[in-house]
Amino acid sequence: MELAITKVGDIVSIIDETKAETMNRKKIMEIEEKFDMSGSDISIVQPGRKYEVFDGAFREKKAKGKKRHLYLFNDVIVIARITPKKYFSNLLGRGGDAKMQEQSESNPKKFYIKYVLDLRDIRMQEHGPDSFELDNPDHHIVLWLQSVDEKNTWMAHIAEAMDAHQSLLRTFAAGEAPGSLSPKLPEKELTVNFDIKLPAGTKPVHRLCTVSNHSAVWSADDLGAVKVWDAQSRSIVNEFPTNQGPLFSIISVDEKVWTASVRAIKIWNQNGEMLKELQHECFSLVHMPDTSTVWSGGIGCIKIYSLPTMELTRELVTTERDVFTVMGIVGNRVWCANSEQTLFVWNSQTYLLVREIPQAHRRKINSIVQAYNGFVWTASDDQTIKVWNPKTFELVKKIEKHTNNVCGLTDFHGFTWSYGFDKTILVWDSDSYKLCREIHGHHTEAVAAVAAVAAANADSSDSNDRSAAPKWRANRGGASAPRGGRGGSNTGASPSQPKKAAAAVAPAAKEEKKDENPFSALQ
């Protein structure tokens, strides 16, 4: 019993850390959105970078000195200057384009990087009662604050970050990565072990969704019937028909579950009781927590519902050729793919279309996922995976390893899992794109989904065989993950202590089999 409690505690801790890391990554991407990075080879988004604290009360000279904004990360200090709205107005007067107009309206102030100070090279000392100095080989900077207390607080923040960074460098092998502001980090370690098979029933399982803080899993078969699994006991606790036919999407939103089909969207409580039905076709759903909205992809438009009322508040109309089959959250933006393999990037707050990427793949796009380090991965029926820079929208990497359609992607704590019709799950290092593990021979048909769950030994995956979806255990050593607050000095975890995690896989098949089911477990 004590061992079981310890395991569950470890897994809940991992899930909590993953949430914190996701929020950290999202915050850093939001910060980079504030900067004009044109002509700069510096990227705010970096693997392993952690946001510490920000304040705008600095001045580089006493009295009437210009205001500076300081961003403190776990590896660098970024000092920025502000360009007022009149800068954009002047550019517009000289023939600036529509994009500049958009920037002028949505960003009355835009930040520009003035200094980037590596914490490895900084020397800090008091300058006066309300000021302090930062020195490195290239710059000598004096910053004034409004009070002695503010100065002391900031010096304490910076000193703590410097100590932690030096400790990290002493613990892990350091080396400068080309074009990176962060130290080169050791390769992550991963072990995946087969755990158990669960009974699946007679129908292919195509969708998975975790609810109740990852303690339960909803699986949906190709007729829209749902089974609810307890992630710890691995038993079915409820099952019911949605009467929607095949489900294109299923997501958890504020302890409710949204299911989407060509017939309608239905919203359920955790007991499987329908709360509301929205009468229109839907092929993809995504929950945007920042704006308390749910985005629904249909034919020729995207419908946006507000929470908690679940009322339609906005429609983004495109053309009837656009069938929005998949969506993904990337910072404060929603990435969508249509049936013509075009990627659309929308600002979730202004609802402006930021970018279109035509012919992003040669065939249908099946998945859009933001990886642990902030980059965007897409998977397609053209058997490829592509990685995109979320700031420049440039293609960073093309991965060709699967031998059939790639059904989906799942990011799990620094590793990206890909899976598809070749009955194989591939596990990638999200930073180096190194293939860490091939998992095959356990599914007899296509693997359709993978989801993280809070079970004692669980990662789960969906497959197109009705046969059992195997469970997997994956152990990642703390020493291998000094990124985003995981491992090393950021969490206080011992580098020698491996941590556990969990996930689930769903199967579907052509033959009836007994005692076999939709999800696998990863620890």
C-alpha cells in the first residue's frame, strides 16, 4: 500500500510539473510576442529556459533616464527598451504595410532587445541606495529603481538565479550550443517497458481523452460509444452511446467533456450525462484557457464558444473549401489545418489571421502539437512529420521515419510521440529530433491516439486493432532533464532519482478478440 501511494504521488508530481512547464513555455512565448525580432538572430524561446520574474520600473540613468524593462530567466537577463506607438505611425507614414498597421493597432508599445546578459558572465554590485550595477565583458549597466526595498529585492532575485545557474553548470556538462543563449544540455534518457493489456471490446477505438486531473480516461469507438476508465484500477466505470456516430474530436474542458461529430457537438459531465447539444457539424475542437473559449472547426468557418455559458460568441468565416480538420494551441494562438493542407494561424485574443502556410504537407494533416521547447510539430498522411518555428513560421525539420500515414502526435515532458498506420509508436527527443525509441509488435492495426494519465504505471495509446492496447512504462532520469524547471537545481530533485510518468494508447481492429482494449500505460 505504501509503495502504491508513493507511485501515485510520484505520478501526480510529474503531472503537476508538466503543467507548470507548459505554463512557463507559454509565458515565454507570450514574452517573445512583445518583441520586434526583425533582423535579430536571438530567440527568446530556448530549450531549457525558465521565466523567473519581470518588472518595468528600471531606469538606465537617474532622474529622467529612459525606462527599461528587465526579464530575468534561469540562464540570461534580457534588458529591453520600449518603442512608442508613434514609431509605428511614422513607419506607416512612410508607406508601412498592412502588417505594420496591425502591429500599430494591437501593440501600442513594442519591445526591442537592448542587452542580453548571460548569467555565467555577470558581476553584480550595489551602486547606490536605490541602484545597482551589472557588468559583463561587453557592457557596464547601472539600473535605478524607485526605492531601496525594490533594489534589494531585485538584487536578491538575480543573485538567486545566478547561483542556481552556476550550480546547474557544475552539475551538468556545459558547452555553448551554436546560436543558442542556453548551455548545451545532456541528452535525455528514456526507457519504455511493456506493462499490461486491457480489454477493449469488439469495436475499433479511435479517440482518447483524460479527465479529472488525468485520473480517468474516456475512450470512443468508431460508432461513437464511450467507455470511461479509472486510470489507477484500469477498470471500466461507465459506458454509454453518444448517438453521434464517429467522433472527430473529444476534449476535456473544466471537468466537462466535449465530443464532436459531423452531426453535432455534445457536452457531457463526468458521469456521462449530456448537458448541452450544439447543432452543427464539427471536425476539430480546442480549448483556449486564456480567453475561456472553445474553438470548433467546421466547413468554411470556425465557431468560438465562451465559457462557462457554452454560447456561440464569434464566427471566423473563410471559404467553403476550408474544412478545418485539426487544431492546436501554440502560445496565445490557435493553429488550424484545412482539408487542402494549409495551416492557418489565428490570434486567440484579437481573432486576427496572423499567417497562412499553404501546402504545409502533401496530404491530409492529422495532428498539430506544440512540443516541450515551444516548436510546433505537424503529422500527415504523407508519412512525414514537420517541425515549425512558431515565430517565423519557417520549416525547421522534416522527419521521414514512418512507413505509412502518421495519425497523431503527443508531447510528453520533452519527448514527442508519433504513431500511425504502420502500427508503430516512435518516441523523439523534442530538442535534438533524435529517435529515442521504436515501439512495435504490440498492435495489429493502426495506433490512433496516445494520452497521459495519472495511473500507477500508465501511459496509454490507441490503436486500430480491437486487440489489447499494450501499456508502457517510461522512466526518465532527473539528471537528464534540467529544462523548464525539471531536474537539476530547478526542482531540487536529485539527478540520480528517476521520475515516473503515465500515458494511454487506443486500438481498433477487424477481428473480434477477447480481453483486449484501447489504452497502454507509460510510467
